[in-house]
Amino acid sequence: MSCIELTGLRADLPIAVMAALGCLRICERAPGWLGSKLAWKQTGQGFHATLLTQEERDREGLVAALIEDVKGAASRPELGWSEQIKTATRESFVEHAEEALDWFAAFGSDLELDAEGRIEPTPFDMSVARQKFLADARKLAVGLAEVRGLASGKAAESYREALFGPWQYKDDQHSLGWDPSTMKLGAFTYKAPTKMVNTGVRAAVWLAFESLPLFPCFCNHGLQTLGFRRQGRREVAFCWPVWEAPISLAAVRVLLGATLVIEDSSAEELRARGVSAIFRSTKFKPNKYLANFRVPELAAITR
């Protein structure tokens, strides 16, 4: 058994948490990584992710496994059925859903449509203007798969940056609204947001995208998404737990499903469930041209 510290994946950053979950999902299907477990380690700088493996593995082996996995991503059905979720019709959604049920459950629901009869997408889909949620994800996967060697190349470097840090934010990559530190607020800058260069960590964005099947959508007086709490009429907040004992992907699913129920529990009750802290990040949408997670707040802590 090995313990790989993912020091680049912080528990207080939405995109980093999603990336840690996406990494665990990939490990569950990657040869030699099945049965891996995820935990969060507390240090003086906060929590960062750790990956516990059944067999002896190392950091470079993880990078190699992630690169190998992304090579076939662009041809997967969940990325090729449409360029956008929000422009898809119910008929198209239902027609392609059987090819990747876990992904389509995370994209939206055919029972919840907008005023024009199109699929209402998951709140993780913050695409605006010229952005195309699925097409952009497919383009990102293609770019990461173009690597000349596992020990070198930009893809490997990007995965190392994402997993182990520090994040340099030098990639021309939009963070899809999941990273508060890359939010473009035109009113407070000398440039319009559309003219600003993207700054992101592309492997982190891809790993975060891979976490989406852990957050399925369902209908309950409108579209609801696992992990999101409604705050008022239009505002929603993404909530996630932090735990220190290594747990499997199946256990992670259970814990994510219980987060909104236990968020208001006492510190003693949270400790009994193995939860060290719960973070909350509100989805910020001041106008039709901008959507982003805000800087998270600590919703609960047991210490």
C-alpha cells in the first residue's frame, strides 16, 4: 500500500476538491489503481488530498495512469453527443443517455426543461457567451492526450502541477467557473472580461470535470443537484465535506449524498460520521455574462 500526497489539491477550493474526486473516479477504472481511497490531511496551511492505493504506487505512476486514461476521453459518448447541455432538446438527451447513464444523470434531467423546451443543465455548467461546456471539455481532453512521453511533455507537467502544486495559472484555460481565483470581474479591471487572457491549470479542470457523475441531478420542485443547497429564490451553494480517514469511492458517494443533511449537525455528530469540516461556496451570477463560484466559507468544523 502507498500513500500519495496530492498537495496541489486543497480542500478549500471548489475546483481542487472536484479534481480530487475526479482523480479517485479515474483510479477506480485504471489498471493497477482499483480500490484506491481518498482522504484529506490537515497541515498548517489547511487540508490537502491524499490517495491511498492497494498496491505500491508513486507520483509518476499516477501521472502516467491519468495521461493514459485521458487518451480515449475525446471519443467517449458523454462528450460527443452535443456541444452544449443547455441547447439540447429532451429528445436528443433521452436518445443518447443510455450510452453513459451516470454522466447524463449529472448533466440534467429530461423531466426539467427551460421555457424553450431545452434541457436545464447542472449548476456546474456555467458556460456563457461563446463557451460550450461539452465541446470545450472535449477540446481539453484532446489537448491533454497529445503527449510525446510520460516523463516529459506539457500534459505530464500539467498533471504534476494540478496534483502536487503549486498552481502557476499559466495555461490558456478557462476554469469553467469552478475556481474563484480566476473570476473575471470587468467592472474592477481595465479590460472587458471577453478580452482578458484565460489563466488556469488545465489538468485540474479536466480532473474536476471527471467528478461530475458524483453529483447527479433530480427533480424536486425544479432541478436539484446533489451537493447544492438552495439559498433563496435563485442562489445556490455548493457544499462539500472533508474527512481524514481514507474511504473508497462508494463511501465517498454516500458521504456526498449526506452532506446537506448533516451540514447543520453538531461538531460531535460530525465527528461521529468521520467529517472534519464542511465548506460552502455560493454560485455567483451578477449578469448573463458571468458565472463563478465565490471564495468558499467554512460552514462547519469539528475542531
